[in-house]
Amino acid sequence: MIITIKEVTTKKELKAFVHFPNALYKGNPYYVPQIETMDRDTLNPTKNHAFEVCEGKYWLAYDERGKVVGRVAGIINRSYNEKTGEKICRFGWIDFIDNPEVSKALMQTVEQYAKEQGMDVVNGPMGFLEFDAAGILVEGFDQLPTAYGKYNAPYYEKHLLDLGYTKDVDFVEYRIIVPEVIPERYARMASLVAIKNDLHEAPITCRADIAPYIDSLFKCLNSAYSELHGFSELTPGQCEDLKKQFLGNINVDYLSIVLDAEDQVVGFGLALPSLANAMQKANGSLFPLGWLHILNALKQNDTIDLLLIAIDEKYKNKGVNAIIFDKFARGIKKNGIQYIESTRELEDNTSVQNLWHYLEHHLTKRARTYIKRI
């Protein structure tokens, strides 16, 4: 097979770049198409504040007939590199047919770009920021992805290993079965932690109640995630992007904001009803009916995706997670939720995983990032 790699430079090529996985996995029952207009906005420097600290290029692979057979992005997050003192080029948005010539051509292109930019390491799959999907699925090919995950075929890992890439980190996901009666110990623990540390829940009854805490939530997030793998501090512009992404979809039953005695935010947690089935029905587009499928999923669902939990550094390991989960538990009971999906978390994140200790839970998916020195 003769492979041609071409950099994405036009709107038409960007559309092809975004559409490729939706075509590659058409009909696959475990693939969830991304909304293509939203993906294009993420990759557009004029619409994504991640480009305040990042730069990137995208490439498509074509066969001899001119058909797209693969794609990849090369990304340099300057803020993260400055924080770590390393020269890392990320690769992301990688998809390809099961042909080693295609994956080789794509990754050699990223590696050449990395060398031209003075980088020493290629690492991924990762996005611009922590909130872009990271990792290649290596376990759980018979499961639907959660909010921060994506599906890929089993052959991806072998291609990368054959190209000299080795494991960097693993992300895991758990499916938690909600019992008819949530153990009383969760509410008891939440009460004890709150009394001991003089903490309380913010009085959130509708979305309008969130507004006074928004800036403090992002400050807490930056503090909590400061040492997390792949995380760089969010800029004001990036915070605005995240507000637009999540605020309109928030169900306050699945939002917990924990305050100290001075009403300062010390931690928060956010979950959303699962959108996997709705996005499959939307098939990559909000119109004509995609938005309706998503709206219905937000209102009626038996599953929630646990998006994130952030605890300020000063309150780490003090049990604040228990207060957050207690709030979720009340929302779960109110709305008849049967399953909780933990989105991709580092495999050694025991502080969150310990929350499920007294509930039936199963590790359902594992994703992996890879690294190579060049």
C-alpha cells in the first residue's frame, strides 16, 4: 500500500479529519460518535483557549486511491513542559485502519514534527488539556465509552508497541452497581468528616445557585490537579471554555460543592447522566434530532458518569470525598439511578476508588498512554 501523509490546512480537510473515526467504526455497537462540529471547534485555534498554551498540527493518511485511512495530531503543551522541565510532544486524535504501514507513517510524521520543535519525547494519546480524552483502550472492548473516553479497535496497541512505544500510565474505569438501599455508613462518614473539619455543603438547588462559586471551583481544580499527570494550570480563557461545555448540562442533584467555615470552596464533585446511547443516536450531529436525544438522556437515565472530584490540597486525605459522595447518593436515590460509571482515572487513584469499597463494582475498561524517546 502506498501511503501519503498530508497536513490538515483547509476546512474541508479538518472536516475529513474529524469525520474519519465515525466512518471507520460505522455500525460498531461500542463506538460512540463525537459531535463533529464540537470536535472541529476543539481543534480550531480561534475557538479553543487551549491554544493560549498549546500548539499543534494535524495530519491525514491517504491510500493510493485517495481514501482517508488514518489521522493523528501532534501537540505541544508549552505550559505543561515548563512545569515539568521536559520537552514533550503529545500525539492525539489517532485512528487508523489495521495496516502497520499506515500507523508507521502517521507516527513517523509526529516524531519528525517533535524533532523539528526541539522535543525529546513523544507521549500519548493525549489532548491539549486534561479534559480531552487520553489513552488507547486496551481492555473493555465490549463496553460503551464514558464521557472522557473513546473507543478504538484492539489492534492499536500492537501497532504502537511495534513502533517502539512503551507503557506510560494506565487509566481505569469502574462500573458501580447501585443497591436498592445505599449503606448508611456513607451518610455517617460524611457527617463525621463535616463535623470534624467544620465543613458543609453549599446550598445548591438550581443552576443559578452555582454562579457565586464558579471562580472558586476552578481555583480549587487548579490546586487539586496541580501534580496530576498531564495537567497544566487552567487559564481564565480555558475556564470559560469549560463553563460553556458543562454548565448548561449540569443537574444539581449530581453537583456537590463543599465549603469551609468561611464559605470557601475546599472541594467539589460533578457527575452527569450518561450520554453514550444518546450520542450514538445523534450519529455525530446535533441536527436535526441529535440535540433531542441528548436532552432526553439528561432528563431520563439509569446511569451517571462521574466526571471529576477535586479536593483542595489542604484537605486531601481528610475524607471530603465522603461528603461529595453522600450528595451524589441523594441524587441517585431521587432519580432512580442504577449504575455509576467512573470515568478514566489513574490506576493508582485509590482515594476515589475507595469510595466504592462497600458497593458492588467491577473494573470494566482500561486505557493506556505510551511514551517514546526520540
